[in-house]
Amino acid sequence: MDYTALVLVVTFFLLLILNVPISFSIGIATLVAMLMSIDFTPAVTTIAQRMAGGLDSFALLAIPFFVLSGMIMGRGGIAKRLINCALALIGSLPGGLALVNVVSCMLFGAISGSAVATTSAIGSFMLPEMKKQGYDENFSAAVTAAASTTGMLIPPSNILIVYAIASGGVSIAALFMAGYLPGVMVGLALMMVCFIHAKRKGYATADRLPLKVVVQQVGAAIPSLFLIFLVIGGIVGGIFTATEAGAIAVVYSLILAVGVYREVKPKQLPDILLKSAETTAIVMLLIGASTAMSWMLSYANIPQNISAFMLEVSDNPIVILLLINLLLIVVGAFLDMTPAVLIFTPIFLPVAAELGMSPLQFGIMIVLNLSIGLCSPPVGAVLFITCAIAKTRLDKIIRPLLPLYVAMFVVLMLVTYVAWFSEALPALFGV
């Protein structure tokens, strides 16, 4: 039993190095670790039971609904309208296109719930335009990669639903409200870096648009943005649950994309449904496998041992929380968000609770940590997509990424050590 954790970790990373899909790596590593103390048949049966149990949650039904609504919105011309809206509002400021990139990523990420979709949709529009206007292509790619992660915090967010389950029942409505302020803070921090960089480089500014055009562009984007208020307003107001909100988001997305904007044709819907089912299946397999690994960790008393060890290292909450953050950032650079939340929440949440941190604040902290991991090498998916769109190399965007990393880390520290940023809005709305 003493070597269970070592066997689990070594097997898992060995499989990752061999390019085994992450869900299979988690499942196989769990089985190998379990075989150290349990016979083969009971081990396989236990894993199957835990995977099935991990998926047996009403709250998880929200994920396929939000995935589908995000897919529909992504193909419904939403990105173009959000970019035009942002251009009309802030395009004339220094570094206007970079600021527009950040704002567009924030808004589209909140609507789609996917950093990868945000990178693809916004990047394909903004990166060629920024290059045309004289922006450095590596800086533009770095901005897109960093900004695309802000949507993970701004609801509706699938990863916050996953955390709600992993934490043992934190209110999804409270998590949704808690994510707004930190998500906006990250966006503003990135915009500040972009503004300073643009002033230093002397990038050209666009002419201010007439008020009539601004009103038109903002008006065109309002129906898309209304989805956020519809979902959150309904949940916070107690009109419907998070799962029901997902279903309503699908209906609203269909009406908007097919009926109003008419950018999605009825004949395209089967393909959208198939892609959504594919994405959902991947997410659910990850959740099932990660749940089995979490059980294995608990069975081997690994969370308790880690908690005891960290509390022995120091009795200073500042040091311990900083250590947890650094570990999560490293984890986020190698591991997908969903399994990372499911595996590490049971490990670190008891430590954070011991230090007086609420599950709500910890949830925002861990998601922000792993969001930084999404744009961190070597695994960060958004980095590779951004490089492909910008036609540049990963090593070339690391340097312009560093100031953006610093900005995100500063916000992370504020969220970690000041509970108000996470808990103010849930307290205000009584959720």
C-alpha cells in the first residue's frame, strides 16, 4: 500500500509519454495501482462500478446541453458579431485590436464554455486582422491563447459543474456567480498588459466609429449575450436548475442561430449533434475514469497523507496555499482540466478547508489555476491551436506570453488570499 501512489503516478505519466489517450491512461494506471492490493476480477469490477457511479448524477446532464448550445452558437455567426461589438466599443483605444481580442474571447468563451472553441473561432478572425494592422504575430497568438481561457471562469462553465460534483455538492448557482468577478479580473489584467505593450510598440489606433454604427454593432451582439443573462438569471432566480438551464440554452441557441441569424441551416444540425455527442462522450469518459482514480486515491489514504504532510511542512497558510497553487499550475500544464479537478479536489480541498478557505473560493482558485495550465506548455491545447492559426512555432510565443502569465498569476494570488473576490457576488444574490 505504501507504494500505491508511486505506482499510480509512474504508470500514468509513462502512458502519457507513450501518447496513450488521457482517459485510458487514467483508467489503466488506476487498475495497475489497484492490482497491488486487490485481485484482478474485483479490481476491474470496482473500477467499472466507480466509473458508472461517477456518471450517475443529475447535475452532469447539464454538460451535454451546454456543449450542444456552445456548438450551435459557435457555428451561428456569434464570433463575428461579438468581435464587431468589441471593435465598436474599444477598437479606437491604443492596442485596440489586442483589447478587442481579449474582450471577444471573454464573451465568446462565456457563451461557448470551451477554450478550444474560443481559440478557433476568435483566432481565425482576429489573428489575420492583427497581422494586417502591423501587430507582431507571436504577440497576437500569445494574447489569443491567454484570453481564450477566461471563459472557463465566466458562466455557464462546464468545469464549474464538474467541480460542484467533485467537491461533494457546492451550489452550482453559487459557483456560477463566484466565477464572474475573477473571470473579468483576468480579462482586465490581460487588457492592461496589451495596452502597455501597444504603447511601447507604438501600434496604430483605429478611428472612432460614429455613434450610429456603434449602436448597430452592439445591438447585433445583444441577442447572443442575452444567453448568459438568461441562464444565470434563471438559475439565481430559482426559475430552473443548472440542468434545465442547459436545455433552455439549447432551445435559445437554435432559435437564434437557425431562426434569427440564419447562419445554421437545418441540414447542418445532424453534424452538429454528432460533434456534440462526440465531445460529450470524451468528457464523460474522462469524468468516469477520473472518478475511479479518485476512489483509488482515497482507498490508499493518499489525500489524507498529502494533507498531513503539507500541514507539517508549514503552519503558515500563505506558504501552504502558495505551494498548492504552484503544484496545480504544474499539474495544469500536463493534465486536462476535467480529470485534474476530479482528482485533485479531494486531495487539496481538505487542506484548504483546514486553513479556513471555503469550498466556493477553492473552486474558483483551482479552475483559475488549471485555466493558466491550458495555455502552458507542454500540453496546453490552446497553444497548439493558436500556433496553427497564426502559422508560428510554440517556442516563439513563450516570450510574449510571459507578461500575460504574470498578469494571470497576480489575479490568482488575489483570488487565493482574498475571499471577497469569489464570495461577494454569491453573497449579494443570496446563492
